[in-house]
Amino acid sequence: MGDPKDERRFPKRPAQRGLTAMGALFAVFAALPSGCSDQPREVSPLEKGHAGHAAGAAVKPAGEHAGHQAGVKTGERKILYWQDPMHPQYRSDEPGVAPDCGAQLVPAYADEVASGEMAEGTVRLSARKQQISGVRTDAVEKRRLQRVVRTVGRLEIDETQVRHIHTKIAGWVEKTSVNYTGQLVETGQPLVSIYSPELVSTQEEYLLALKGVKDLGESKVVEIASGARSLLASTRNRLLYWDITPEQIRALEERGEPKKALTLHSPIRGFVTVREVYEGKYVGPEMELYTVADFSRIWVYADVYEYEMPFVRLGQEAAIRLSYFPGETFRGRVSYVYPYLDEKTRTNKVRLEFPNPDYRLKPGMYADVELEIDLGERLAAPEEAILDSGTEQLVFVALGDGHFEPRRVALGAKGEGWVEVRSGVQAGDRVVTSANFLIDSESRLKSATGAMEGRQH
């Protein structure tokens, strides 16, 4: 038996105090972090109460959350409950720590819980975070789309305005009136004079035939009169076939004697691009004497990529700009689309025509080419709003109150800074045009976290 003095010095504690001490000890062990389990366990009311008291002793409540009951407004936002940030399935009516891993519970606000009912991947950004991230939006609207095909062109001579000068008789050059390439000649201007014995004899035959018609044309013998006229006509045609003009033949008749040299004239107004004739040189029909080209109309050859060819049409307007004339724009039209593709560059050659009355555009120049295509009025979104992964195209639609929802869209033609949207959004929807990659990252992270938690629980 014990000493009565000990009993007086150390009185027995009531049984209730013993139970309280055991409960406190159990709460301390329950509050110790023991690693987050994969599966949240059910927590008894007794444990939850002791865990709350232990957490209150060990962890200072977070400002406005402490002491509030679920459903109580804090400032402007309403708290529905507190939950484990690691395992959102665990909920509590009071702040504290999670009994399975010791993580401090966080409040769940009414507006955030409501956002969970939105489409998958919807995220919410506070006004401050939107300002810091530089989030901007623009409206989807019906507008007239303009597409511009840009490429580089080479200026060349209009092939339909080139003339090659040949003589149709053999002879020797007596005189050249055009003595250098690049010289501008007018229509009908003399180019070269050629002495040809054959031409001289033909002129003499023509004068004899002309005299025969005068002498025998009124003969009563029909055969004689007809033969004289036939000889004159055949000789005249021979001169015409040699490019002797009717005016030259008339001058021969008035002169009454043959002319030694034949003069060739320019058939068009243009510039001499080739000169192969010199005085005293023997020439024949097979030899090119001059080449004259008219530069009053210029061709431009442009190479257009194959994916842009569906927008190119015959007759559509085209514009060129040259570094030689800064600030100036020359306008023309598409005159021909070649029916084949360059296999190496994967481009299609397109020919453009431009008027050049003052000869400022010169063959051999390079120019920046623009083909303007009117695509008509279509529902379109800003090009910056489109997130293209290669397999799908997304936009983020601003729903209000900081919520942004991802939407798959079907795209059409592209204009200048705008893209046709065939489905996924409507006119008036506001889509994110800046910082959409940040929103996309948060949306994908939220979707991945939700899928992972779904597999774990």
C-alpha cells in the first residue's frame, strides 16, 4: 500500500482527465504528416474535431479564412467549404489541415465551384493576372476579306510586240540608217538600203510591161492585150512580195527608170534590240538584219506557290513596286497562267501585263508583285487568335468574369490578318488574341490534372 502522504501530494486524476489526455495525444499523432496516400480515407467526426484543434495550435489560420463557417461571405466572395489541395475530394466545414497528409486546407469559393460546371479546359484568370499577362480580346465578326498574294517578278519584253527584219532578196548593203542597238525608230522609218541585181532587173521588166500595156492594151486582138496586162500584174506582184511598197512602185512609174538600191523600213515603233547589218556586207534572206521591239507594254513573269494558285484568276488586278521608283505603284492585270508547274521550286508561272507609255519600266528589272483577291464577306476571327497544333485549331472564347473556354474551330480562307471561321464560334464572340498560349497551357494543365485525379480516385 502506498503512503497516504503520497496520495495527498499526488491526488488521483479523474477518469475524464485521462480520456482527455488520450484524445489530445491521438490528435497530435493524427496531425503529424505521414505522407499523402493515394486514396483519401473517411475521417470520423472525433478525428476531425481533434485535427482542427491540433491544427489551430500548430498552424496559424490564413487571415480571413480563420473562424468562418462554410457558406459565410469573406469580403466579396463566398466560401462554400475547405478542401485538401492535394486531394480535393476531402472537404471540411472548418479551416485546418488534412488528416492524411498534413496539408493546410484551402477555401473553395462559390464562383470557382460554379466554373467547374463549364466546358472541359475552361480556366479562370483574375483581372490582375490578365493585366500582368497582357491578355487582349477581339470580336468575331462578318467582314470583307482581302487576300494578297505576294511574290517577285521579272520584267520582260512583250513577245507580241517584237519584229525581226529580213531582206527577201540577196544583195549588198549600201547604206544603214540605224547604226546602234537601243535606238528608237518610228513606224515607216528607213532602216537599210540594199543593192540587188535581181531587184534591178525586175524593175526593168516592170517598166517594159508597163510600156507594153500602154502600147498593146487597146489592141483588137484580145490575146495580145490580155498578155500585156498579165505580164504587168505578175511583175508588180513580184515587187510587192519583195516588200517593195506601193508608193515605191508608183515612184518607179513616175521616174521611168529602175532604182539601184532597195530601202527596208521599220514596221513598228520601238527600240532596236538586235543589229547584224553593216555597210558593204553581203546579206541574204536567211540573215536577220534588225530586231525592233515595242516597249509600250511590258510583261512581268511572277512565280506563285502552288497553294496560292486557286486564288489567281485571268484578268484580275495586279500591282508592282520597284526599288527604282520608291513610293510608286504600277497597276496591270493577269494576262496568262501557264499550264505547268516548276517541279524544283513548286511554283506556277503567271504572266502580267502593264502599260508603259513613257518607257519607265525596262526589261530586266525586278519588282515586288502583289495580286489582290477579294474573297467577299465572311465570318472571320483575328489570325492571332488561332492556335494551330497541326491536327486541330483552337480559339479561347471570353465568357466573362475572367473565364476562358477553349473551342475547336473549322477554318476557311485567310485574308490580311483575318481567317474565315466556318464553325465553332458565332458573330459577336470575343476571342483571345494575346497571351493565348499562356491560357492554353493552363487549360491543358487543368485538363491533365483532372484526368489524373480521376484515374487515382
